[in-house]
Amino acid sequence: MCRPRLPNALASGWHLHQTLCDRRGGANVFVPAEDGQFLSPVGCAFLGGLIEHARAAAAFTTPTINGYKRYRPHALAPDRAIWGHDNRGVMVRALGGPGDAATRLENRVGEPAANSLSLHGLADRRRARRPPAQARSGPVRGYAL
């Protein structure tokens, strides 16, 4: 249970680290080619899909009432559909960068009962959707989940 009614018990979350690999060579396609970028164009499109479809995907990433109880302002569980580079207060963290084969997205919205096949980021890959501007501090803007 991700939010038990016990004194001094903390909620538990489920963070899904996501990346895509090239079918032919197995290379991580989220790794950006240029300095100053956090993600490749494919990674940005995937991130844009995660943010755009966050509300609809909540049925899969947070399927229980207890999971929704984690979504509170100023809590460790994200309550806004926002992203940031290595920012623990957002829904999706972009980790890594140029030359880092471990570049990935950490989707922090899920709970332990989540469906791990949540690939809604792929929905916008061909559309080359750009993610919104990243959050520079804690969650202040973005739509509520």
C-alpha cells in the first residue's frame, strides 16, 4: 500500500527509468549530440508525450485511491505534469547528457500498483513534440494530475 494509515509511515512511490535503444546497434537514442542539451530530439519528443498525456496515463500509473492520496502540494510525489533536469520536485526528471550512455528519463508519477507498460511517451515521437519549458525549482506551474 503506497499510503498506509499508520502513524509515522511514509508513502512509497514507484519511479520508472525510461530510455529507448536503437534496434540495430543498441545505442541509447536519448543521448544528445551537443553540449548544453539534456536530451536528443527523440528524447525530447518522448518527454513531450509523457507530459502531454500525463492525465490520461494516470489511470495506469496511479490506479488506486491510495496512490492519488500521494498527490499533495509540497510532497515528494509530483502533483504537477512538469519536468526538469535532475530536479526531484518534478514529475519527469531528465538525467544524463552528452556522452552519457545512461541518459534517461525518470518518470516519478507512478505508485507500486502501476502498469509498467506505460509507453505514452511514444505517442508523440513522430510528431517531434517539444516538451514545455523545464521547472527550475519546485513544482509551481503545470497542470495538476
